[in-house]
Amino acid sequence: MPIPEPYLSNQKRIGSRLIELESHQPGLVRMRPNPLLVPAAAMDLKTLGFKKRFLQSPQQFIFDCVLSYQQAINALLPLTFLVGPDLGDGHFHCWNGCGQYAGWQGLFQLSDFASGGKDRMLLIINIEPFFGQLSDLLDPVPEGAGLAKKPIPAPDQERHPLVRNLIRHRLQSEPLGQEPIPSNIDMERLLPAEFLKQTSEFSILYIAEQYYGVRDNSSDEATAIQRLNEMHTAYLSRGGLALPAMEPPFTLPHYVRHYLGAGFSSGERLSDAFICDALQMISAFYNRKHV
């Protein structure tokens, strides 16, 4: 089926932009081919007049042509799938080669050309590393096109790896001396489930989970934060503990700092930058809008 305007013209602009990005930073534009379609695509390029070097593989021949010549990329973009930003939890927004929004797919679907309607696609190009330099040529993501919100709280077998990932992220962004960063396997051994609830990272997860529940029934973030502060104050007072009333600004990162600063977590003081990173990771995990 012919590509209608304005997508036909837009497809040429996308091809030109990809070539330009690759020429300025070789290796930036990464792609994966459909092995079943590589031989036919290589023959098509030869028909267009492109010459394959001696001993050059058909796959590399396609890559070199697509990232160097406007005629080649124009011919193959209709058979190309563009994979963009991560929605969270391993799902990605996708576009056709002409810039038309194509929904989202998970890592499992993206790893298989036979899945998700890509059996006739030749190339999958990862545009996430330079998405901001290409997004003006892509359809905007339709409202409500993201993933459904994940129920809160998630099962512990999902929450515990998230907390360990938060801890690893803190160690990577705020290293302590020259100690190596533990692997995921080491983290599971060093931090079994019974110890995770004693960490500041788990406290951040706990606060975020409760915030999302309150936010769904509040008109705005500030109202939700004040209600959350009142809930925690009332609950802690039953055990003889005091949580002061929070001062503005009434934002989730500020409330996390307020709660942790009142002494209701163990561990060293966390930076404001890490708290914001942690909340972003948690919002992606639950498919919630980041605040």
C-alpha cells in the first residue's frame, strides 16, 4: 500500500536525519535485521545500483547502504520499525519508518520479528539514544497509549528486586570509596528479603506506593501530600512516635526527605538527586506518571 502524505515526505526526512546522526557520531544508530528478509533486501539494493564489497556479508552491506545513502534508506524505511523510549518495566514506544505511531511492545515481542506484526519488517532501529533529536519527525504518543497502571502493592517477588535495583543505583551514582558495585546475584545474597524492609530505599518505595493510592483520590499533588502526612502522623502516634507537620513545598520528593529526616528509616543520608531518581524508577515500575 502506498504511503500517504505527509508520511511519505516525512519518511525521507527521517532517513536523512538518521544518516546525519550516524555521520556525526559513527556507531550511534544501531539496528537489528530480520534474517529471513536479508537476502532479498540485499538483492533489492544491488538492483538499485549499490555494489557489495568482496567478502562483505549481506547484513553489513544493508547496514552500510542504509546509513550512508539517501536512496537506500528511502527504499528500506517502509520495512523498518523504530523503537523509542522505555515506558517502564521493559516496554517501549514504537513507530513505523515513516514516523507513524505503532503502539508499544515489550522486550519479548521486540526480540522476535514473528511477534507483534513485524514479520514483514526488515530492520528494527533503536532510536532511544537520540530520541530527542528525532522526535520532531515522529507522531506524538497518543494520550492513554501507555501501559495500564500496575496494582499497588506489587507482589514481594517483584518489589524486592526493585528495592535491590534502587540500592545498586545509589551505589553506582554515589560510590563509597573504591569498593566494587555488587552484582544482582550478590545483592540477593547480601540483602535477603528480611533485611530489605530496613533500608531507606524500601521506605521510599513504601511512601511512593501510599502516595499513588492517595493521589488517585486527590485533586492535586499538594493535597495528596498533605493527606499522606496526616495519615502517617496519625498512624505513628499510636506507637508513641511523632512525625512533624510538613512545610511547603508539598511535593513527593520533598515529603520523602521530610519523612526520612524524621528518623523513620535506617542507613546513611540520601542525596536529593538519588531520591528523585528512585521515585522515577518506582513510577516506571508501576507505570505511573512521574512527579
